[in-house]
Amino acid sequence: MLDVTPTPLQRLLRERRRGYSLPAEFYLSPEIFDADMAVIFGRHWIYVGVEPDVPEAGDVMVVDIGTTSVAIVRDDDGAVRAFHNVCRHRGARLVHEEKSTVGNLVCRYHSWTYDLTGALIHADHMGPDFRRGCHGLKPVHIRSLEGLLFVCLSDDPPADFDAMAARLGPYIAPHNIRDTKVAFQKDIVEPGNWKLTMENNRECYHCGANHPELTVPLFAYGFGFAPEEMDEHDRAQAERYGSLLRTRHGEWEAEGLPSKEIDELDTMITGFRTERLPLDGEGESHTIDTKAACRKLLGSLTNAKLGGLSVWTQPNSWHHFLGDHIVTFSVLPLDTERSLLRTKWLVHKDAVEGVDYDLANLTGVWEATNDQDSELVGICQQGVRSPAYEPGPYSPHTEMLVEKFCTWYVGRMAAHLGR
């Protein structure tokens, strides 16, 4: 007789209480971490970087997703390709630096050589029957969303990438990622499970008490509030923000900048959300003085007062598009209780540091915010280790996107593992 007894993970997925945080096992269990890597990071579109990471032919970027290393290259025809970073001879890693420039991809072990399309073009002493054409690099699926690069490690990637791109593309395109450069990148190892990093990002309930820099340009009302708890002053401010949002959306869309909310975070396999929100103060950028950090605006934009376009993708990214720069974030799991948060700041490719922008001003708000969030993720990880931990309720007003992330995660795991 067929055994239909659910596994412990299947039972946890089945019993997950909607509107509440996940049981501790999801943040502590090595077995669940392995399942996350196999199902979520092994079968879905993962954000890994931007086309300006490999701006010229021969440029290579290496991204590690769990035990899988991916080499992303720009070939001689300008196409961006991705390959497993493994020599087809005896498995040595081909590219060892995160960023490099090459003529061909050469394995330093026995000098097997591959061109930028992944074809094996040189392999000494392999005999007359050896077929070079059968030993090219193994490709990895890669797609560009207006310059944002996503890879999928599965042979059968989700088919809805095009549907996402068709709706998100017009929002992102005016910022012209392909015409930017990476001004700065910073990696932080956060002391928590990757889901805690993502959950922390998906809400701003904690912002007022923890992010003094971030809450200078950002309106708190853009991330939810509880109307029944407001006094007369707060209601007036919320109404002012609502009116400003409607007015700005109308103005921006009249200028050809799509701005209104699209939310498919828990309704698509490749979940996403976007909305352009007003900024406080001068309304130009994510800076302490709320003014543009870079004098050279992106693309063909002529006005820095375009608010901030926020983009979220499941399972591992969020992005902020301003008139003068872009900030992108990716989360890559390292082990059960550690995650890599990688942040990139992009400016116009012709902008000159020290002339058009000051690096400390450009990065200051999000460097401070990332450090603060890393500490918050750490104290959450400490807390879920306690036997006293039990799933707590999400705020229906300010943690809606956390619930959507957890709903998406549980749904995708259950779809692959069965309930």
C-alpha cells in the first residue's frame, strides 16, 4: 500500500496559519534550508545583478547560489550569457574572481579553453575520437528585465517571466539601466535565515523606530497605517499624502512614467510588485537632504522630482529607481542562519565621482539602513531559537507584504513538494 504520510515539511506547510509568522523550523532547520535551495532557489527566477556588471565583451561576473556557481559573461556580439562555472574536463572552477575581463574562459588546471559562447575551442592531448562539440560549458537560463538580470538553475524555468516583464518593463525602462554604471557595491552577511531578511524588507512597520535616515525622504504613509488609531492631526497628514499620491501619479503618468500600483506578489509564480511613490522634502532622491545625489540624471529624464519607483520580485530582490540613481538589492542564502545581502548603486555611465556625485552622499541612507536592518534580522534569528517563540500575528495595515511573501513561499514549496 502506498505510504501517504506527509513529511515533517509537508505537515508544516499544510498547517501554516495565514496572517502569522512562520514556525521556527522554517528559520532553523537545515533540512528546510536544503529544500529552500532546491525548490525556491533551484527552480525560480533569481535576481543576480545588472547588465552594467558586464558592460563590455569579455566581462565576467560570478554569482554563487548555494553550491552552484554561475559565470555571467558578455560575448563578442554583445549578448549576455550564463554558464555553470565548472570546467567540462574534471570539474574545476573556471572563474575565481567575482569580476574579471577575459578573452576566453580558460581552466587553469589543464588549460581547456572556451570561447564566450561557451564552446570548447581548445583541449590538448584528448585523442582523435574526442568531440569538442560535446563538451561545451553547460548553459544557465538568463533573462534581462530592462537591464535587471535573472537566472534560473532549472532546466524548466517558470514560463511567466515574459508576463512579468511586459508589465514591469514600462515602469523601469525610463531609468535606462543599460546606460548606467555600478558606482558602488556593498555585501553584508546578515546573521539570519534568508526568509527573515526578506520579511524585514517587505514592511516598514519598524521604520519609524529604527531608520532615522530612511524616514527623511520616505513618507511613512506610503507603507501602510491604521486609520482607526489616528488622531485628527494624523488623519489630516494621511489625507494630505493620499491627495499628493493621486496628484503625482496623474502628473507622472502624463509624462510617460507609469506609476500606479501593480501587485502580483502572491498571485504569480514569478511574483512581483511595483509603485512609484512621492518623496518628502525636495522630493528628488533617497538622500539626507532629499535632493538629487547625482547631477547627471538617468536616461532622458530631465526632472529629478520623480519620486521613488519601488520594485519587488519574489523570492530575493527589491529595487529603488530615482531620477538620478538606482539602488538594487539581492538576497542569497549562505546557510541556515546566514544570508548575503548585496546592494548596488547605479548612476549614469558618464557621471564622474567627485564631480557629478559624492559617493558618501549617494550611498549614505541605504548603507545606514542596511546596517540597521542587519542587526534587526540578527535579533529575530536569536529570538526564533528560543523555545518560547511561537508564530505571531502580522499587522493587517503595515505587514501585508510580509504575508504575501510568506503566502507565496508556502505556495511554491507546497506546489513542488505536494501537500
